[in-house]
Amino acid sequence: MARKTTTNAPKLDKDRLLALLAANPGATKRDLAHLSGLKGSDRILLKRLLKELEVEGVIAGKPKKGFTRQGELPEVSMLEITGVDGDGELLAHPLNWEADDAPPVIYVIPPKEGNALGPGSRLLARLEKRGVTYEARMIRRLENEAGPERILGVLREGPHGFRVMPVERKARGEYALEKRDANGARNNELVLCELVGKRVAGFPKVRVVERIGSMDSPRTISLIAIHSHGIPTVFPQDVIDEAKAAGPIEPQGRTDLRAIPLLTIDPEDARDHDDAVWAGPDEDEGNKGGHVVLVAIADVAHYVTPGSALDKEALKRGNSAYFPDRVVPMLPEELSADLCSLKEGVDRPCLAVRIVFDAHGRKQSHKFMRGIMRSAARLTYAKAQKAFDGHPDAEMNAVAKKTLADLWTAYRTLTIAREKRSPLDLDLPERRIVLGADGKVASIAYRERLESMKLIEECMVLANVAAAEALEQARTPLIYRIHDTPSKEKLFAFSDFLRTLNINFAKGQVVQPGTFNRILAGAKGTVHEAVMNDVVLRSQAQAIYDAANIGHFGLNLAKYAHFTSPIRRYADLIVHRALIRGLGLGGGGGLTDREIKQLPEIAASISMTERRAMAAERDSTDRYVAAYMEAHVGATFEARITGVIKFGLFVRLKESGAEGLLPARSLGAEYFRHDERRQAMIGERSGTSYGLGDTIQVKLMEAAPVTGGLRFELAEGGAPQRSHRSGKPGGGRPGQRFKAKKR
């Protein structure tokens, strides 16, 4: 028998693979297979080599998102200017550098136009490697004003003159201010200052550059967060002019949806209404028991066109930011609260998707259209829930009742498919701050979690999936909402914590959302329930925007894009433009070639602005809570330990959800050792332990509205109600075992 000849597969080893990555940073696994000439089963070798190099710490990345050599930077990065070298060249460092080694040197080419860059300025830049250093060209600036020379603080007048107390919790000391530099500011005003390079009585000297408001006004609380995070609040005049020039649209050329009784269902305190829903039984005989769901979204792309002043400002803001007393919108009120808001009984332009499901909740088809609609009713979650429960408001009309009944029936069917998909099922209560007529906090409570909320969420998720699928099928680039799998480091920490509860969790296993759901289900109704939700949340990666898709781990979806909130998220506006272009929906406002080239940069920018808004919203809430708790200093509360660090415990009050620090020194006279693996503080002498999830009695000692800080001490007789740990130092019998339910 003649011997069969074979062709040797292309040689690939670690050295060649690293050389390919050096020449092609950010290459995906598919790119590397193409570059190395690998086909078919030969790609198994590539997969193995990539895994080995990742474990060895030589490379970092994900197969679909791209790899880089460890210590190297992606082509597009967020930078902060750190200073200049001896030759006057601008130097920067990457904002998201996580390696243990020092970051590489980055030289920034100054922009030809606009304000000069200085220490503290942040920018989105395109990098090019030059030997062991990088050269950066600015794509866009990330902040109007940034830098360590600016201080936000409260002016205090005392016997030694003016002092400025910084609002940042981590700030050390205070600043001196001479009267002539106060710019008219008075005692107890929130002011923005800048260092002037001198010292007075040992304190750094500042001058006031902006007066923001009196701390006697409760509304100033949110201004602290807004200004400290650099969120733009004033729209330029050309943006306002464009918004005021906009007017109602004509229905010609649009799909007329005005006969369909679409409903808006939002929180009671909603400030914009950009989505409406309708459902009904599918009349197709081939889909018995199936349903049709229509999701209509405000057509913001009609008003905010690429390259316009409105568009540039919306991109700079990235998203709206919401505070207890105000909203800082992405778009001017002429659009966000009027022309783009789906008001009851008013014609509004929309992008809509018609989705057909079978009797098991599985999607059969979807179709996008550019239409005109008229909301049949504006409802709150509470009103919709009352109708679902069989107690609709007396003033609710028959059309709204019928639509709600059909929506409820469709939702119950959709939950069949949702349960099978098993997205991450976290139960995270949301605090609601209610302000009184005087602007002060009247109450703090947890929002009630209603089934009507879940119904709207499910409809929005399904519309977002349909958008991503439609654009991929049309081969139109888009911005995805992606959520990576948990990192190895977080999974290892999660496994260590579970071991203290006598729960086995293999560190090397491939996790799915259902993996966490089974653990959460096992903790349901036990003393571990609240802390388990917190710990699972902390183990997750952060969802971001990206032009490359790696799927959404939390939702357990392969394709996902934000489509449903273009009034308040720029990502959704990009997806709308992509649908207009890719599906030929007409009417203008489609995605441009220039935008397609800029999608990676846009995704990075709006991911940053989203994190900025979230941080500002969280800080504002903390400060309002601290203002509310000032009247309760000295009171005793029941609290749960939500965090354990070397210098103390973070605790959350049971009733209000207020969180603060209990310093380690207040735990007792003995020394308490931080056991990181067990996430507990353990007394060296007595073995008394205070661990994550334990319930303790605490006394509020200090509330600081300026910084949002709360400080507690252990109340008398405040020994922990132990949820799982024994009092023996360094170990002890685990708590009662509970089994995770299978789903």
C-alpha cells in the first residue's frame, strides 16, 4: 500500500506567538490563527499556547476581545498627564494600569487646537509603540478641567481667618484662603479653588475660582458630587439653539402605529419616558399560544444627527446622571422632557421592534420599523402592578386594562424561556431617598421590587437582543453592551469565602450564571441571604461598552446591545443610527462612515462617562444619607457587616441601608487581626470574630454630609450574631451546611 503523504502543519511555538502579538497588539484568537496559517484542528495548539502564556502571566486578554503581551497597552487607551520631562515633552500614564510593574513611559503629542494639556488632564488617545516607550495622539479630552491643582471644599471662617475644608474623604488637612482671594464667597459656601503655590501658617494656599452654593441649602449636596466628578451641567448656547429649533415631525414615510395602544410604564419619579410597550396574542395559526410584543423607543436620532452641536455635547456627557433632587440630562430639556418624551396622547416619532414568541417564550422573529406612535396611557409601576393583581385604578380606561392584561399573559410566557436561560439572579434592594418640600431628606427606604418592573425589564432585554442580532445579520458595526466572566482572582476569593460557610466551590471550574444562581438559591431564606448577594455581586466583572463582542455573562446572552434608552444613553443613540443605516429605515440620521471608524473610541469614552455618573450618584446618595443621619448621632442600630478591611469593618444599617465605617480600634481593647481569607477580624487574645454577614449592634458617632461619611462604634453588648463563624481563633466549626438547589 502506498504511504499517504501529509503536509506538515505550520510551526507555532510560544516565541513565534509572542512575536505575532508584538507586531499585532490586540489580535484576537481568530486573527492569530490567520496570521500563523493555522486551520482546523491545528487551532487546538494555538488555544493551548495562549492558555499557557496567560497562566504564566506573559499575556493578557480574551479570545474574542484580543490579546496583548503583559505590560503592553492597547491601541486606544485612557491616559492622565503626569508632567513633563527635561526636554519639555508631555508625559502620561494609563488610567487602567493593573500590573505590578511600573507602567511604560508614554509621550503625548500636544494637540494643535484647544486648551493646552497639563498635569491631571485626562484624555482618550491612540498609542503607537516606539521601542520601550509609547507615543500618544489625543482623540478627545475626557474632562473640561482636571488636575491636582483644583480643590472642591467648604469655606469656613474662624479666628485664624478663612480655611477651605476639602470634600473628599481621603483628603488630608485643610487649605488657607486670604480674604482677597475669596471671590466674594462667605462662610459655609461650597467653593472650587486652585492652589496658588504659597503657604500660610503651614497650610497650602488657595484662591476661589467658582462659588457653587451655600451648604445651608440641601440642594448643594448633589452639587458636591456633580462638581467633584466633573460632570458637565451647562449646555453651550449652540446646543440650546439647536434644541429650541427642533419641532414636531410629519408622519409621512413612517409606519403608523398610532392605532396600537402602546403604554409607558415607569417609576413614579421618572423624569423622561423613552420606551413604550404593547402585547397581544399571535393570530398566526402556526403559532398557537404565541404572543406578539411591540417595543417602541423615542426616535432621538431624528433630532440628534451626527456631527451636530447636540451630538457632540451628548457624546461628551455620554449619559444622563440622576440624583435625589435633580437630573443632569444628556440632552437639553426641549428634547429629553418634551419632543423625545413619549407623552400620553401626543404623536411622537419612534423606532419600534415587533417580536413574535412561541408558547414557550422562544423568539420566532423580529422586525424593526421607523414609526410614529401615540401613547395610550402613562402608568407607573405601582399602577400597573395593581392592575396585574386585579385591582386597577378606577380612572384607568378599558384600553389600558386590556393591554396590561395581554402584557401580563405574554410576560408569564416569556419567563419560561428566561428561567431556562438562567441569567444571574441577584436580589439587590435599591434605596430610595424621598425629599420633603424644604429639600431635606424626609425618609430613606428600600424600593419595593414589583413584578411590573421585571416585565418591563424583560421586554427591554428582548428588544436589545433583537437589535444586536439584526445589526449582525445586516453586517453593520455597532457598540455592544458586554459583560466579561469573573476573573480568576475574584473567583478564588469567592471560593475562599464559601469555604467558611462549608460550601465547596472548585476554583478551576468553568462558571455560568446558573452556577451562582444555585448558590444564591441555597442561601435564600437563611441568615446568609443578604451577604451572599453582596459577595456574588463583588465577584462579577463590570459591564462596559465595546465595538467587539464577547457576550453578556450576567444576562447569559451571546449578543446584546443597548437600544431602549437613547434619551439618556449615547450607546443607544449609536445603535439607533446603526439600525437606520443597516436596515435602510430612511429618514436620515444613520450611522456615518466616520462614526464606524471611531466606534472603539466612542465605546471607551461612554464607558468612562457611565462610571463617572455612577460614582457621582453613589456619592450624592451617601451625602444625603449622612445629612439625614446627623439627627441620629448617638443612637443605636442593628447593622450587618458588609466589608472587612485591615483598619475596620464596613457596616450597613438594617432599616435605612446607610453604610459607614466601624474602626478596628472600637472593637475592644485587644488587637484584632484581619483574616483576609475568612473575611473577618479576629481578636488575638479572646478569639472573638467579626465577619462578613454577621449582625451587630452599632452606635452612630459621627455623620459628615460634606464627605458623606458615617462613623460607628460597637454598641454596648453589641457582640455579633454569628452567621457562620465560631469564636475560636483561626478556625472552628463551620456553620450549618446548606445545599444549593438545582435549577
